[in-house]
Amino acid sequence: MRDTLVLNASFEPLSTVTLNRAVVLVLQDKAVVEQAHPELRMRGAEVDIPAPRVIRLCRYVRVPFRRQAPWSRRGVLVRDRNRCAYCGHRATTVDHVVPRSHGGPGHVAEHGGGVRGGQSPPRPTGLRRRRGWLC
């Protein structure tokens, strides 16, 4: 099925929806067709409208903005280029991370990738970060 781009009332892109959903939004007067497919038309018993390619919402939709994206284990490994931030070996897990429940830091700058095998956290072993935060 074809996707239709949905723009906010201020012409900023929001998402894509299916063609059927776009037609429903237009028929309910919640959106206006900005660009239509040149050869496709949606026909009904009493309706004949062009198939929308881009629609714009009639009312502005406030989109919440998150200042900082939540971190993930995979994101930490990608950031550190699959290297342990403490010992420098190839990292496949984040075992050097001290969990929050054990008094570890709560932000991503303090986390680094670990080495497979479940090594102990850096504080008891005295490990120091080999390099700064890669970003």
C-alpha cells in the first residue's frame, strides 16, 4: 500500500500514514491535500477525490521535544566503537558498567563497553577509563 506524508499545520513533517488513513483524514476535514498522485483517484458513491501523496493537518499538533535521547547498551557500544573504555579490548557487552542499583552513575557519559566474560566493575579492580567520551 502507498504511504502518504503527513505535515503539521506549520508544514513540518510529522510521519507517514497509509493511503486509506490519509483519505479518512481528508474526508473528516482534519487535513488538506497538498500534493496528489497524478493518475490515482479515490472514488466512492458520492465522493471523487485525488489520492493524496502529501497532506497537511488543519490544526497544529504539538510534538514533544526530548533534549537528550535515552541511552541503550547498543548505543554505548556503537559510541565506543565496540571497544572497552577501561581495558581497550574488543567489547561485545557492557559488563564494566556499574548498575544504578549498586551506586553507578545515571548518565551515559560515565558508561563504557565491557569485555565478554563478566569481568568485575571498574571501581573494585581499580580500572580507569583509557580515553574520554567518544561522541
